[in-house]
Amino acid sequence: MDNSPLVMYDEDFRKVLAVAQRLVKDANAKGVFVVDHNGQLIAETGEMQGIDTTSLASLTAGSVAATGGLAKLVGEDEFPVHFHQGQQNNLHISLIAGRIILVVVFDDRSSLGLVRLRVKKLGGLLGKVFEEIRKKADRSQATGRAVTPFAEITDEDIDNLFSV
Amino acid sequence: MSFINYSSREINCKIVYYGPGLCGKTTNLQHIYSKTNPDLKGKMISLATETERTLFFDFLPLALGQIRGFKIRFHLYTVPGQVFYDASRKLILKGVDGVVFVADSQVERMEANVESLENLRVNLAEQGYDLDQVTCVMQYNKRDLPNAAPLDEMQRLLNPGGRTEFEASASTGQGVFETLKAAARDVLRDLKQMGR
């Protein structure tokens, strides 16, 4: 189990966002959300302004975790792809590299087949980006040069956060 | 497992409220939600049964302010306390940075408290964590009830190691923010240690 913090630098974020933006375009989707499997939103793009993305990320992670539990009950490692069909909007949820959840929201301007096809291709690309991020974190840890904002934060900074 | 995002300059951490059924985990979150400035909180989500028992989890995102230009956000979760929801509890502990154990002070719930604490230890171990190493703040809730057990007995049963602890009455709000602040502070200190 990997319990280390997920650290995302600006250059990594731009790579993730670029893949998500391409997926919106290629799949003709309304929105794409990249979520950490623990429920943290990593990136979002598309036309779904104003949606509560924090809740979306948390509920998606909960749903994927629950479905993963069901998978194990029936002897599967995971159900890596979930599809929810609505009257106007549909959700395509896929688990990438076991740690990242890719959520695609689409309506009748697209189709499940197209979304599946594009997710398969670009999901692989996203997996590679996160693999690079993981390797980078491993290298930093191995060389003892893991840099986080906490290296500069003092106990006083933390106490000040709770002083009011 | 915290998420540090240099792009949006945010640090996100996860705190899970754990404890036996009806001990007041959801009430803790409801009090925090009701007393927090709307600019600092997101929507509170409760996945509950028709009788308002937690079915999967409650979720409350909270912004605590900034440290050195990084926004500090905490995601607060509760687990369903009823014994038969163990599979759900395990899922919610994934990626946890800190735990608040809410104990029910009523004498007749003491066995349930002990069982739940042991269940927390087992479920954390399955996620690769050791309860003795994880940030865990103890809250003795329902201290206002007439059938509350003596504090020293609860300490002996639930907190022999002397974790940070608070007496509380979540229904009136007493001790709720003190518990949260202590847990959040300890989580940030842990992350600081890791960042060295």
C-alpha cells in the first residue's frame, strides 16, 4: 500500500491537464475530472462550470472504492470501468494505474462507444504521466531530497493557523 | 495520504472520525458545519439511511487558512459506526492522515467503545498503518449525560498511552472544535516531519 503523499508540481499538472483537455475535445465530452483514489480532485476541464467539484471527487472515490470492494467479493481484483446512464448526462468512470480516477461527463453530443475509445487511448497516456510522477517521488525519497512545502514550515506557522 | 499541489498551491489532508454506532461522529461534523464561516466550508454530504444512520460516510471539506502561501484544506469524513458496516469503514480509512476517535461516555457503551477501537486498529493495519504511529485524537463525547462513566475509567480503557484527549458534548458543541484543531495540528506536524 502506497501511503506516501501525492506531490504534484506545476509541470506535472500541466501534463495532466493537457491530457484531460484533449479527452474533452476528442470524446466530445462536457467535462473531464481527474481524481486521486482517496478523493482529492487533481484536475478538471470542460464546460461544467459551477459544479461542486470537491463533492464530485469525494463521491467518485467512494463509489470506486465501494465497487472495488464488490469486485473482490466476486473474485475480481477490480472493476476498472463504471458507466452511469442518466436522462441528460452520463458518467464514464475509469481507474487508471490503480490510483487515479478519470471521470468523463457526456451527453447526447457524444456516445458511450466514442468515450470508451478515447478513454482507452488517453487513459494510457495519463497512466504514463502519473507513473513519471511516482518515479520522480521515488527518486527524491531515495536521494533524501524529498522537497515539500513543509520543509520550510515552522511549528509556529502551524500554531498560528489555529490562533484565531 | 495528503495531496500537495504546487500548481494550485494547496495542501489537502484527510481526517476520519471513527467510533461505535451513535457515539456522535456525524453530530461532530454537523456542529463544525453549522459554526463555520460559509467561505471556509464546502457542502456537507451525508450518505445516510432514512433514519439518519450513516450508511457509507459523511463528508465535509474545510479550509483552515494559509501557511506560507499554501491553502490548507482538510477533508473530514465519518465512518458508519454500526458493526455490520465494517467493509465500508475499511474503504473510508484509505489515505487517512489523522483519526479522531469519538468514544461514547455512557457506561453501557463502554464495551462498544473498546470493540470499535480494536476494530480501528485492525482496519488501519489492513491499510498499512499502525494505530500507535498514526495521529489519533481521543474525544470522550456525551460527558453531559447523567450515566457518563468516570473519566479515569475511560482513560484506562481507551487511552492508556496518553493520546491527546478531550471531553465533549457534540450536541452542544462543547469540545468539538478543540478536538478538530488538535487533530489538524498533529496532522500538519506529522507532514512537516515527513517533509524534512
